[in-house]
Amino acid sequence: MADVGGTLTFDDITVDSTLPGGLPSFIPMTDGSAVTKLDASLNWPAYGVGLRRVFSPDTHTLYKRFTEQTARQALALGEHQKAVLVGYGEDPLVEAFWTRRERDRLVERIAEQEWDLVLSCNYSIYGDWPRTEHLLNMRRSLMLAQEFAEAGVNVVPNVYWFRLEDLQRYLAWIEDTQPAGIAINVQTVRDNADWDSWERPGLHWFAEHLPEDMPVFLTGLSRANRIAEMAEIFGPRLTLISQNPHQYALHGAIMTPNGREDVHARSEDAFAATVQYMASLLPNR
């Protein structure tokens, strides 16, 4: 409770930030190395990198390649291309980031990397955890976004929920503070039971109640039918972020309307094909 300021409300939290211009509706994630080869035929407007590629899960320190140069330099991006830090990771990683962030100035040092956009860390909510843990983690997620904003970073807060009252609290906070957008990590919801009983109803609720111009970033959708449904309910304000193109390309596979196809393509060709296909599922800006 001391860590989160002695309260579980959101009333004292604001995330004063803006979105960079020129973001595409689909942002592929890579492994944090230069994208020169993968991007050769694409010239894609933005690339994402997961937190574990920047903050080591083994040493809990920032990798030198991201502290000795800017994020755009590390990814070998052109001036017009955007670098997006996707601040999601397994629980031990994001917990270590929280614990060490002040001592090691992690937020300020990530700000120095000049990411064009940061999706703030999400702290987990599990159904069999005590309710207090839910409330602590919802507040921590917003607090961390505020810390990034105060460091001068373009940041979007992550929202996670378990009950309807959580969605209602978020909505009241969003209407009061008007963040630049909201981010939702859906990559951990794979089975249909959880999707249909929890994640999907919450997403539909947000689509109906959020301000109509509120940008929404979804990370981890990989099934064409789910992507199509989210595109329908959120429209052009939706941005999808996924590591599928990169994962498939490592095995020469592509994503198609029939699912994954192992076509034994060159990695850069497979990557480009999946990026273009996933982007085609989303509304034009």
C-alpha cells in the first residue's frame, strides 16, 4: 500500500501525453534488432519491441544496445518511421521493473532512448487472486504510465479488468483525465472460454462507452475472426500490435485467411506477406 501511495483510487493519477502522428493501424513487433532486412520491401511506418528485448529478464537491467543509442538507431529506422516500446512481459519481468525503476532510474533512462510511443506495463489480474491484488495492480499500471508521462514520454496506459465495476471506474477516470489512448493486452487470453466470458464482453463494453475519438491499442490478437470483430466495433481508432509476423517468418510461414501456412519462404518475404495481410484486416485511417 505504501508503494502505491496509500490508496487504491485513481483520483490523483493523470497521464498527460499525446500520440505521435503517422501511426499505422497495424504495428508489427520484432526482436529488437535492426529491421533493415525485414523492412526492405515494406518501408513500414512503425515497429514495436517488447519490454524483454530492452529490459533483461535475467539481469533486470537495460540492455546496452538500447542505452548507448536511441531506439530508432538500434532498430535502424528511417526518420519517418516510429519506434514503439510495448511494455508487456511475464510477471517476474514487470515486477522487477516496478521494484527497480526508482533505484535504477529505469523510466528516465527509457525516456532517454527516445521511443516515439510507450505502451505502459500491465500488472496481472487473475481470477483466483484476492480482490485487493486486482485493485493494487490496476493502480500500479496507471501510476507507471503517469511516471512515463512525467518523464516526457508519449505513453498510453494499460487497462486490465475483472468485474464490471472495474470498467466503470476506468471510464470515469478516462472521462476526467483524457489520456491520449488506452492499451489492452489480449495476448494471454487464448482459449475461447476466457475470451467469450471475460475479455470479449469487456472490449464490447469499452467500444460502446469510450469517447468516440479515444484511440485503442490492442496487443496480441492473432485470429482473423477476432481481429475482424474488434475492427468492426472499434473502427479506425483501433491499432493492432502483434508479434505474429515475426514469429511466423522465423519458420518461413505466413498468416492467411485459412490460418498459418508453412510455405518455406525467405524470412523477409514471409514477414512482409503477414504484415500486409494483417493490416488488410483493419480499417483504413
